[in-house]
Amino acid sequence: TEAILGPNESVLMYTDGIAEARAAFQGTSTPPPGTPSIDYGVERLLAFAQRNAEQTPRNLIDAIIRDVTAYCGPVPPHD
């Protein structure tokens, strides 16, 4: 795939480890039985990146890492 970026446009590449990072459930990354697991998700990543689009690439990366880490709670992301 080819794309031409215009002024002030950028590309955000990420691994599945970001999208599949799981919210912590009472100190564990495994939800209680019957509770659907809640991944960080591509939609949340996209919304976060759009809200923080004015940041430099390095600052955006750092902000995403902080947000994913906070989302996962006391259990670090598995990937």
C-alpha cells in the first residue's frame, strides 16, 4: 500500500501488544469468570492519538505507553 502524506499528517504504527493490552481485574490480568476481557483496543488508541495529535512523535509515543500502562493497572502489559 502506498500513501502520500500531506502537511501535518502522520502515520501511527503500533504492535498488537498495544491493542491487546488488558485491563487489570483485582490485581490479575484475567477477568473473573463470565466477565468479558477488556482489551485496550484500536478504537481507544486512535481516539487517544487524535486527542494528542499536537505532540511530537516522541512525546506521543511516551504518552501512549503511559496510557496503556495506566489502563493495565498493577499488572504490566503481557506483550
